[in-house]
Amino acid sequence: MITPWITVAAILGLALLYVFFPLAAHTFQRYREKRVLRCPEEAALAEINIDARYAAFSSTVGKPALRVRDCNFWPKRKGCRQGCLSESAS
């Protein structure tokens, strides 16, 4: 009676180990560095940090969801639309 549940757990464990963890690790490494991008609201270059952990976790279910963790125009522009991220996605 317990054998089917062990099989399902083993399949899920292998999926985590060989699919989700490498995908999340790759995405984390891709977005962990600071980037210099053009801010569309300030019309100047901005140094930003992308939330790499959020991008890594979201990449396991589809395209990574990007959000700015820190920007050199903050706190003045804290509520911006983060339009600079469209440039960073490539």
C-alpha cells in the first residue's frame, strides 16, 4: 500500500534534483551581478541589483520574473515601474 507513494516521492525528488535545482542555480548566477542599464524615467544610466533569488524560484515554473532589489536612484525613485528590466531580460 505504501509502495506507490514511495515511487511518486522518488520521481518528485529526482525531478527536483535534476531539473529544478540546476535551472534555478543557472538563473541565480545569471542575475546575481550588478548591472548598468538605462533608466527610462531618469534618462540616465542606473546601477541596479536584480532580485536573483526571486528570479531563480520563478524560473522553475516558467520565464523568470524579474524585479529590482536595489537601484542607485532609490529612495527618490523607489516606486518606479522598473522599465529598465526589459533591457536586462535579454
